[in-house]
Amino acid sequence: MRNLIPAWLLLLFIAFLSCNRGAGEFKPKNAADSARLVLEQLNRKISGDAENPALYQARSDFYLKDLQFDNALKDINRAISLQPKNADLYVTCAEIYLQMGQVENAREVMVKGITVDPQSRKALLSMARLNLVIRDYPRTFEYIHKALAINSVYPEAYYSRALAYLETGDTNKAVSDLLKAVDQNQGYYDALVQLGELYSLRKDKIAAD
């Protein structure tokens, strides 16, 4: 069933930045101008509020999208130094290391994130997905179980566990988890696509739906 898994080595998702443009500001003419405008706005905000970790995280996200890994790491580490108990910041840092192909560094960062906040479902799921990337399925299931034990309403966790079941050949459990994911989020596109492909292989008419 490996052919059902989408190409997703870089599993974790980078939030798109959205900044409002004031009336007297430069109007972007193309993608490069738009990116420059976003960076200028972030730089101005940081200059005016240099102790705000959210701004450094936002600029780190910007640099990551632009594949400026060193700058992205510098900013997210600055954010962590300002707010060391925020597990979400460690998740972002791990995403950067994953994009750089440094899996062990990503793992070390996620261990720190879970240590500072063992109840962070986002950090637990990030660790599960990291283990899924390297095909460490027992740990994948372990961390997903921990995330769901905190709150069973977590469609992303069921989807990730379904991928692990597909990788290990248990299509029945994969379908069960995908159904849970779409039951909790009926607009979960990736889960719906996976379900459609699985039902199609079974010659089930529900695949079209």
C-alpha cells in the first residue's frame, strides 16, 4: 500500500503569513515585491517590539518559505529564548531542521518541546510525524496515542495514524482512522482522498462519494 502514501517527507506544515497593507504603503506588482513588502513589515514590527516572540516566529516562517534556513533558525531560536515554555516554537524549529534534512536535530528539538509542555498535542503529533518519516512505527503510534489521550478530537492525529497503518499494511485500521478524521473534520481533503483510493481498490461504490 506504499503507493497510496503521498510524497510528504516534509510533513509538518508552514503557516502562510498574512500582513495587512496600509493605505500609503508600497503596492506589490509581483511575487518578489510582495515578499519584500512582507519582510519589510515584519522588520518594522520587530524594531518596534523587539521582545515579542510571535514576531520572530512569523519572520522565521517567512524565511523558511524562502528557504533561508540560517535566518529562519536564528529567528526561531530568538523566539525560544524569549518564550522557552512555548512548545509551538520548538515545533517550528523542528520543521526547519526537517527541511534541512537534519532529522536528529529535529528530534532533539522536539524532545525539548515535549519536555517543557508534555500536554502539547501539537508537539506530540509533530514527534509522531517525525518518527513516521523515519519509519519508526512503534514510536509513531506511541506519540499519537499520547496526543489522543489528552483529547480524542484531533483529526490530524487520526490521519497520521492512518498513514502509519497503511505503511505497515493494516488497511482496515487505516480506513477506520480515516473515517474518524473525516467525521471530526468533514472537509479534510487529504483524508477524503486516501479514503477514496482505498475504497476504489476494494471496488466499493462509496469511492466516488
